[in-house]
Amino acid sequence: MNQRLRTAVIGVGYMGRFHAEKLAATAGAELAVVVDADAARATEIGARLGCAHSTDHKAVLAGLDAACVAVPTERHFEVVRDCLEAGLHVLVEKPLATTLDQADRLLSLAGARHLVLQVGHLQRFNPAFQALAAQPGRPLFIDIERLAPFNARGADVDVVLDLMIHDLDLALALARAPVEAVSACGFRILTDAIDIANARIEFTDGCIANLSASRVSQTPVRKLRVFGQDQYISADLQGHKLRHVRRSAAGIEQSEQAFERTDELRAQTDAFVRTVREGGQPLVSGEQGRRALALALQVGGLVKDRLLRHTETR
């Protein structure tokens, strides 16, 4: 594929406008059009980035090669389906869909048409996480904490699909083993959906992951620690650093790795365009997006069941 990909960004709200900026600056792609239900927003972004604009995604799909979908979660299935049916490769914001049936239908459609379907689990492109995932040996225990102040922007879904799904994907990538058992708890605080949740994931090789997510915290917190035989590694994904603590014949050794700060969204965009142009599998495939979604839905279901049981006993 020698020509630049003609692309669209569908949904140019908070995240979508960043996607549009990255595609507009990518050498292998041309941002042909932006689409948003808010006509004023679509017009403003289109004018700023020098591309066409529309309020109807179906009206602009002809003649395009690929699309980035950043509409609200409940519209992911509809819009991604329309793009795939029109023959477009798709990068979709997480989660892939809202149900496993929807996810399976999208995977089947992409597979039948030999189209790239990539899911936007952004932290997989963080150089510190990539170095962590490349460490030898298997993890014994994974501890991840993600706390954030309340933001109405993500409140259309619960905290598991809004925030924890990022870390469920990271835990799956680190453990590299099937899930054996899941337990979870959570609570509604400021919305009618789950605002704080904790999950314990047990893998078939004995690894255990403990994940906490909150969107009602005063101070943002991001912690990721991986414990293995004779060592543990603490990851600062925001600071692009890893801290190693190891046991050796000389005693306990400590060291730190720092990585050049990377624009993960740009790296994700470049990887998507490169995969479409050159072939191969995306770093976060539709299948991996489905796996994270399945685990998130399982966690969310366990949290809701527990809340229901305790409500009924009051």
C-alpha cells in the first residue's frame, strides 16, 4: 500500500479530538473527515485540522480505508459494525463493545473481511510497561491500583468498564495464563453505577492479580507492582520508570530504569497505520480486547450480584 490511508475519526469529543490530531500528523495517513453528533464540534475540529466534517458516519464511509471510533461506549458496536461492513480497518477505543455477543459479531465480521480490528488499550504502548512485560520468569503476584477524581465524562459506564478494564488488560498481558477464578466487590458512591471496585484474579499457573479501581478519589494514584521469584518490580507508568529489587548472593540489590517519555497515543496511531499498510497482527487485537471485556464483565457481574445480595438482606 503506497498511498496514504484515507481515514476518519468518528466521535471527536475528549479522546476523539486527540485521535484526530494524531492521525492528521501521521505520515502514512490522511485525515479525510471527522464525524460527531454535535455539528458545531465536528465543524470546529474539521476546520482546525483542515479536513471535511459530518454528523452522519454512514454518509462518509465510501472511499475511506480506515476509521478510528471514539464514540460513547454504548455506540461502539453499531459504529464499528458499519465501518467493517463498509470495508474499513478500525481502531476502536476501549472497551471493544458492551456485550460479548457484540464483540464476537465484530470479530467475525473483521475476520471474514480480513480487516484489522485494534482496540485502544493505550498503556500497552507505554515503554515502561513493555519493558516490564518483557522481563524473564513468570509473575507470582500482580498488584495494580488506579484511583482517579470523579469525572462525569466516563460515567456512562461503571468503573470496571471505565477504568479497571485498562488494568485487567495489563494483568492478562503480564500473567500470560488462562484465568482460573475471579472474585470481586464494589460499591456505588456518587453515581447509580459502580464507582469503586476490587478484583482478585487467579490464573491457572498460580499467579494472582489484585486490582483496585476508584473514580471517586481526591488524588490520582497509579501503582503497578509485579512480584516474582527473588525479585519485584515497581512500575511508574506515568513517570516512565521501573524500580527493581532483587535478591542476589551479595544481598538485596536495587536499581532503577528510566525510559524516554513517549506519546502513547501517537505510538498507538502509528502502530495501527503500520499494521494496516504492512499486514500482521496489532499489538492489541480484537481478540485481546474481547478477553479484557469478558473479564471486565465477569468482575462487574460479581460486584452487582454481591451488592444485590447485601441489599436484599437489609
